[in-house]
Amino acid sequence: MQTVVRVRDLRTEASLLSALALTRDRLHSARWVLYPTRDENVAALAANREALLSDFRVPVPGMGAISQAWDKRETYRLATRLSIPIPRTWFPATEADLASVDSDGPFVIKPAIKEHFFYATGVKAWRADTRAELAVVFRRAAGIVRSGEVIIQELIPGGGGEQYAYCAFFRRGQAVASMTVRRRRQHPSDFGRASTYVETVSVGELAAPSIRFLQAIGYYGLIELEYKRDPRDGRYKLLDVNARTWGYHTLGRSAGVDFPYLLFRDQVGAPVEEVHARPGVRWIRLATDVPNAVRDIRAGTLRPGDYRARYGAWTRRPCSPSAIPCRPAMRSRCFRTWRSSVVSYRLKCEGTDV
């Protein structure tokens, strides 16, 4: 059964609570399980968890745990206390504090709380290559977010081949289910809002720091911890903690771990056995991956031959617009982009879930 309740907005705590009340009244819900997909929704559920439990099952811990993931200032400070590697990071409150940034760049300028920045700019972060650029970009960012919410980090070199993530269903201090992935491509390519091509891998070094972090905050639920391998020292450095479902979670099902179903079983009191994803399974979202590749090719940062050779098995078979998972109104535009970039090829990846 599929039932849809349409609401105007879910960006604020008030709008989310109003939407949940409407859902409860319209569907006569008998404590349905909630799956938040945005950071601000996670924070709202955590802040109102006790009040919601009478009508819903809320697989989100309290605000004390969530704030450690939601606010990147707390994320990086906790990681430092736990000896989890992170990029070099500074928390300037004013432009004068930039004098303490003892690096010549390049830099990443990002918000402590994503939605305070993302909805105004449409991006997750900005880049500055020099100290002069850093001052200019800092002023722009400080004019958008609240005081003290600008974070500056060193830019770790390397592209998608260095992006990794540890995904888990975490309960009672252990990862009941887990999956380690390499996030080979993302959209946009520099500071991605979403992954477009992901494969499961075996990287044992990510489990211990991830579990240590989650144990420290007393976490429960689904979670993704994003890392980037620094080619200069070989260490995996924590970038982000997403205390919610992630865009490629269906990859888990193809790799033997159905994360949403396992969480549902636990919420309704059914037994859940420990399971871990097998490596070598791939996931691609053509609707964003192909257009993003076209932009990179036009910008000169990606060669068409590399796109075909490095990231999938290609066969000379005609493609179909139905292979592109986009809304009907977008289908013709997506298909034109697809045709213009690969013409007579069809990308096929082992284990792909599109």
C-alpha cells in the first residue's frame, strides 16, 4: 500500500510537526515508523521526540546525540577528542580571526549547520585558493549564516576516488548492520550534495573510528559517516556525519543489507541479526551522473574516454529514456543530455540499482 500526504514545506520544525499532525489525522496512524531524510528534520524529531512517541515510532536519539552530528563544530571537536583524523580546521568568529589560519590554502569554507547556508546558496561549501580569496569568501559566508557558524578547513587533494563512507544501523553500542563504500562520483563534483556513483568496498580502517564516534554520542538508528583519504599521509579523515538515511541506501539491499527494513523490524520489536554488506556492488544514478559528467567534460576536468573506461562496463546497445530515473517533465531534457554525451552506449554496472 502506498499513501501520499502532500505538504507545502518541511524545512522548519513547525512545518514538520504540522505535517506529522496532518498525517496522523488523515491516515489514523498506528505509530508508523518515521524515516527522516533531511538534517533539519532529524533535528526537529530529536527535539520533539518524547512528544511524538505517542503517535509515531521515532528511530532518532535525543538532541544531545544528534547535535554532535548536526552541528559540524561539535562533530570536529568530538572527533579530535577521540583521536579521529579530520582535515585541519579553524573556527573563526570574525574576519580578524583569519590571522590564526596558518595555511596558504587551498581552503574549504563551509557552514556549521548545513541548512543555514545551503538554502541560501544552493551549495554545501565554497572554495578559496589563496588567503586573499579566503577573506573575501569568509565575508560572504558570514553574511549568510549566524555568528560563529563559519568553518574553514584545508582542502584535501584528490577526487571521487578518495571519497569513502561508513554506513550503519547502530544499536546498543554496535553496528548491527554496516556497509563501507567508495563514493566515486558526486553532484556537483567539488562539494557534492549527493552521490551519483558508489560501490561497496572492503576498507576495514573506517569501522573502528566510526564505531568509536557513535558509541561516544550514544547513537541509535541509520547513519552515514563520510571520509576522505588524504593521499599525502594515507589517513582517512572524517568530513561529515549524516544521522539519517542517505541517497544511495538502496545499494545496501543489492549488497545484502536492507537498512530501512532492518530499522523497521527493530522498531516493531522483531529480531534483527547482524549483517554486513559484501564488496564489489555498484550503484549509479544516471539522472545526475551523466549530466554531471557532461559538465566536467566541458570544463576540461574529465575526458570522455576516462568516463567510459574507468567507471563502468560499456556495451554497444541502444539505450532507452526509461533508463533515466527522472520526473516525466524532465525526461526529454535528461534523455537529450544522455544522448549527447554517450550516444550509442549504455552504462551497466554490476549490482546497479537504478
